[in-house]
Amino acid sequence: MLVKPTPFNKPGRWLKKGKFAFIYNNDFPVSNGHVLVIPFREIETPMDYTSEELTEIWQLAKGYISEQKQILGCDGFNVGWNI
């Protein structure tokens, strides 16, 4: 669970929860299917994540992309980091 106060601490908006991260249904989507994959642990740089955390983050993103390809019929996806 998130420790510090954050606008993302609304479990009702979480689409999927893992051990290290969750998929958040964005309050202000840029486009259809726009979500955020948010790690529970706050870090200084992405280099601070463990291999296990990074694996789960990408597995959550990969699973969501696969589902949305079928639902929305998308040809491509944008994946970015906000640090």
C-alpha cells in the first residue's frame, strides 16, 4: 500500500494490483485506455528499483497493453516514465 499521501491512493481506481505496483485508471486520460502503472515504493531514480520490481512493472504494462489491443484495436502504444 502507498505510505505517503498521494492522489493515487484510491484503490477503487486501481485496475490491477501486484506486489510492487498497480495499474491506476487515470483521472485525466490523454486518450482512450490511458492508465498509469505506479510502483508502491518511492525511489530517487529508476536505478533504485530491484529487478523484481522492474519485472512486475513491465509485466503489468505488457498485460494491460495486450488486453487493450483486443478491446480498442490499437496499432501502437506509448510508454513513458515520469521521474
